[in-house]
Amino acid sequence: MRWIKKVFIVVWRIWFYILVITPLIVLLPFLLITTSKEKWYPGTFFLGKIWAYLVLYGMGFIPKVTYKTRLEWSKSYMLTANHTSMIDIMMMIYVSKTPFVFIGKRELAKLPVFGLIYKRSCILVDRGNARSRKEAFEQAQRRLKSGVSICIFPEGGVPDDIHKILDQFKEGAFRLSIEHQIPIVPISFPDSKKRFRYGFDSGSPGVLRAVVHPLIQTQGMELNLQNRRLLKQKTAEAIRSELYW
């Protein structure tokens, strides 16, 4: 029976990539239009919502979101969450009530179909390149000024150790939050690692929880090392508080 389970997992994971790509191909003409101008980005986000719903429910996941704060469509936020799975991208879109732009790895732009939309709608960064980090930061500043929220996975990637609950946070999200005086929204994804971690050897359909924690305000904060560290600590504590499996 064990081999049957392994075959199911492999087929199920292949189905994931089909679910990711197929709606994007169908929606591609509309996505090319909405991503052609930054002011049309809310349309891209709406289409992204459709895509996220199709992938999540098509994989047999049941999103269960607990909101401990209210996210308003008209306000900008810094969305932050732990990152252990590709499904975190869909969950973040599912959870958010306000349009946001991902800051993500430049490498993902090489993926077929998905990569095309990804590089047109997200802010790409090569974390090992100082110039790329600076350009990404400047783009994020511009998008925040236009009223769009930003999403950063502050760990900077998936922890190498699969047993590690939460990795060290980078500072970009907290610097941007202070500079633009926008609230930080800590979000915990407790089930992503169990349900769909990287690799083809594990996972299962089921409930995917998300906890949207109370806002961490930055109003009146000065941009200095002490405040950045304070925000990092508060955000990490909030996210970690719901990470148990």
C-alpha cells in the first residue's frame, strides 16, 4: 500500500503544475492587458484571486483564515508571512483583502507561462546582488506611493533545515514600513509545510490554516536600527506564535 500512496503523491503534485499553468494560459490575454500599466494592477490582482482559488480548491485544500485584524481595500500594508511552500503564494493572495505586489526571487521568472506573468506583475530581486536589491527597494517605494500594498516573505526564502520553524528575517520589509509609515501585517501559515513542502515525496489535501495577526503600527517611528530590530522581533513573535505542527 505504501507504493500506492507514493504514486498518488507524485500524480497529485504533477496535477499542481497543471493547475498553476492552465488557468494562466486561459487568462493570459487579460493578464497581458492588466499588467501593461501599473494603474491597472487591481485588475491583475482580481485575476490572481481567481487563479489562487482554482489552484487551492483544485488541489483539495480547504483554506481556513482567522482574521485578528481588519484589512481594508483602500489602505496600504506590509504583508509578511513565514515561507515553507509554493502554496504560500496562493494562500497570500487568498488571504489579502487589498491588492498587493510580491517582492520575490528573480529565478522564478524563468518558469514557463507563470514566469511571464510573474515578472510583469511582481518586483524581482536577486538577493545576492546589491544593485538588484537597491532597484527592488526603489520599485517597492514607487508602488507604495501609488497606494498598493507590498508582500515580502522576510526570511528571504525557504529555510534549508526542514525542521526549522522560522528563519532569521531580512530588514527590507521593516525599513519600507517605517519609511512609508504603513502597518505591518504578520501572517502565519501553520500547515503549508505539512501539506505541500518543496519536493515530490510528501503532502496531502486538507485544511490550510492562515492566521492574520493584529497590525503592528509604524506611525511616528523614526528610521533607525533600533526600530527596525524592534519591528523584526514583534513580527517574528507574532508569526511564530501560531506555528505548531
